[in-house]
Amino acid sequence: MSHITHPDVERYLYELVLPRDPLLARLEQEAQERDIPIVGPLAGRFLYLLVRLSRAKRILEIGTAIGYSTIWLARACAPVGGRVVTMELNPQIAQEAQRNIAEAGLKRRVKVLVGDGMDLLPRLRGKFDFLFLDAEKHQYKTLLNLALPKLKRGALIVTDNVLWSGRVAQPNPDETTRAIQEFNEYLRTHPALETVIVPLRDGLALSRTR
Ligand SMILES: C[S@@+](CC[C@H](N)C(=O)[O-])C[C@H]1O[C@@H](n2cnc3c(N)ncnc32)[C@H](O)[C@@H]1O
């Protein structure tokens, strides 16, 4: 629960989400037990539908963690033969992601790059039509700027946690909250982007490259 929407409404929304398969259900349980911040089923379903609707074939994710969102993205692009490249800084958690992705039967559809997106992005080949940004919040602006030249015209960008449990709207923001506020302003005024913030879960910014 991220406390952006009224708790009763949030509970209701979660009750409406369809049951997940045993693998996603296990990852949700593990994430909760080990305090790993994954997108969860509401935002997972949202990402899935965005990929399905846009028919994105080349998907880039920054911030894999245990591969939960990666599995939603990879399943969504499977019908059009799409592929996901995902980046994870922490080698141990990247290994876990690789195991989970293999268990999902998606090994050939997903490439996990281990390292810092700041170093990996400039070396990426080809152009992508979908970006999911879910990494270190202070790095969002730099990571986005490194990713933009790798995106096709009309690409979709989804950025997670842009409402930061509602703290972006509170007085006396801390350093991380200020970084997110600045990032949101950057998205809003960026001449190459059209953006809307969807207050689902912890807030998702949905942008399209012009
Ligand atoms: C919020 S978690 C990702 C959750 C995942 N997207 C999901 O919903 O299942 C953020 C992850 O990004 C990784 N990370 C943070 N900064 C990064 C960077 N600059 N490059 C690559 N990975 C990064 C962290 O190690 C962490 O595992």
C-alpha cells in the first residue's frame, strides 16, 4: 500500500486484480517478506496492458530487482515476438532475477545486463520502443537522458514512484522527494516528451517521445 489513494479504495482495487500464477504470487510474497520494492500486481497489470496496447517489441527496463516487473513486460511482448533488455546494479539480485525469468520460461526473451545503467546505457545497441524506469530515484534524470537517444520516436516511457507515497505533495520535502519533484518538473517541461502522471500505486509517469 502506498497511501496515495484512500486506503479503502486501494484495498478495493487490489481485491479486483485477477489472481496471479504461482510464480508471480511467490515473488510478491518474497518481496513482501524481504522488503524488496516491486511494482506489485496493479502496476504490473498496467505495464502489461501498455505493452500489449502499444505492441512494443523492444523493451528496456532499468531496475530489475528479482525480475517481477520484467516477467510482466516479457509476457506482454511475447505475442508480437518482442524482447526485453533489463539492467540491474546488484549482481546477487540480478542472479535471482535470471533464475526467476528462467522459471517463467522467458530466458530467451529477456537479457539481464548486470551493472549500473549509467555505464550500460551508452553502450546499448539499437532503438527501443518502451522504457520502464524503476531504479535509484536520484539518478532518474540522468538515466532518462542517457536512455532518450536509445528510444524510437513515439516510444512510451513509464517511470515508477513519481508520487513517492504522496510525499511530493507535502511541505518540507527530504532530499529524495526533492529529486522526484525536480524529475516530475523535468518531464512536464521536456520539449521532446508528452507526460501524464497516473496516481496508481506509488504514481506512474507515462510519457511519449515526440
Ligand atoms: C525498485 S527496484 C526494481 C523493482 C522491479 N522493477 C520490479 O518492480 O519488480 C530497483 C532496482 O534497481 C536497481 N538499481 C538502482 N539503481 C540502478 C542503476 N543505476 N542501474 C541499474 N540498476 C539500478 C536496484 O539495485 C534495485 O534492485
